[in-house]
Amino acid sequence: MKIAARGSAPLKETARRARIDAGAPIFYFLCIFPAALYILIPCGRAAREVTYMLSKVEICGVDTSGLPLLTAKESDELMRRLKEGDEEARKKFIVGNMRLVLSLVKRFWAKNANADDVFQAGCIGLLKAIDGFDVNLGVRFSTYGVPMIMGEIKRFLRDGNSLRVSRSIRDTAYKVLKARESIESRDEEATIEKIAEEMHVKEKEVVYALDAISDPVSLFDPVYNKSGDTLMLMDQICDEKNNDEVWTEHAALSEAMSRLGERERKILFLRYYEGKTQTEISDEVGISQAQVSRLEKSAINTIRRDIAYEF
């Protein structure tokens, strides 16, 4: 078989037909590999099948590339019939508007939510919109249906979160995001201080609101994986209250306390564990307040000296 040289007239004409049938991506592919023309073009069907597979989206077991698209006249007629109780018209209208649901669902694919669940929530919103639509309003169904579908999807994402956040905190968080965009639009760095100053709120409220809308993560989520050695998030978190340094200091303090006399230990216990004043301690121990003060300072200096010696 003789293959036409790249740039020849037959190749250009065939590539033009391929671009019409299969779209621009396949056209560029054929420009790079012209020999593939003699495989794809004989009937033109293979190129169309490739394009179909690229555009095919299956969600909830539904091949969305095969969903029908209703015209305005068909939509009005089906709506009129379903309002009269025609179940067949209702089914056709629902299927005919699933493309509308899909177009709205695509906006939320970046969220950490299952696409099938979001699509089902959108379909629930579609059913509610169909039931609540008034044909006497004189508006297109999509004008009424889009807010209903979007609201149902947002409600699902909000209620499906593992952590329930109050509406007031969410509203504050959205205001924080708007303030940050406003500051960045002025080519300024949107720090916590500037956001709080622009919103006239405390800095801790800004931090709290942003933390509230952050997606929760699992301690067992892998953050690094190489050669089968997986590092999880919990491996990078330390316990600041019960680490080795705290245990060592506690052991050293207990050892230093054991070297004190019984009266000194009692004074420190009453002073720092029970929170009593020196005057109250002097009445309980039976010595003057000045003696309590001297014994307390002496005991603390002894503990400091012992701990410093051990370290």
C-alpha cells in the first residue's frame, strides 16, 4: 500500500474529513501519524466511535451521552401533559432534563463527594422542581429548576459532612473568603490580620471560621508512599502533653520533691496544688507567714538546683 507523504493534497483532504467526523483531538493525532488515516477513514465509523468514547460519561448506571435533549416546544408540551396527570409524559420530561442536572453536578466534582450521590441529589431537586413548577408563571422551566437543583445539591453536601457546622459560622467563613478575594484583587497579601481588619472582627474568629469549613481528613490518610513504605498523617502528629520531654521533667520533679523535708513538701502542696495563701498555710502548719515564705523559696530553689544538676 502506498502512503501519501505528509502535507500532500490527498492527506489534507482526508484530514479535513477526519476533523469533521472525529473532532480536533483526532485531527492533531492524524497530523502526527498520517498512516493511521488508512485505518480510521475507510468508513468514518471508527473515528466517530472514538469521539463517542471520549465524550461518554456514565453516572449512576446511566449513559449520559445517550440522554435526549428536549426542545422548548417539546418541554412545554410535556409539562402541560404531566400537569394533567400523564405519567408517561412525566417520565419523558424527567429523562429529558437529566442533562440539566448533569451540567450542574459538574460544578461540584471538585468536592470530596461521590459523583453518583451528588447526581442523585440533583435528580431529587429536579423532581421537586417539576412538582412545584407553575405553568402559569410564563417562564422557562430551567429558570425555576436550576435554583431548586442547586439548592438540593448544596443541602446534600452540607448535611453529608461528618462535622456539623452552624449556619452562622458558615456565613462568617463565606464573608472571610469574599474579603480575601477583595484584598487579593488589590494585589495585597491577604493575611489574617488584614482580613480581620476589613471585616471588623477578631483574628481568632477568622481562623475559627476558616477551620470550620475545611474538609475533615482521616488520621489514616497516606501522605507519602514510596516502595511500599506508607507514611500516614498520624505518623506526623505528636502529643505535646505526653512526649518524652514532659515525662522526663515529671520524673525529675518527683525525684527532687522526694528529697525535701515533710514540712516543705506540705507547704508546696498546699500552696500550688490547693491554691492556698501563705497566711492560710501559716495557720494550718502553725508557723508565721514569714517562715512559710522562707521555706517556700528555699524548697523551690532546692528543686531547681536538683533538676538543673540532673540535666
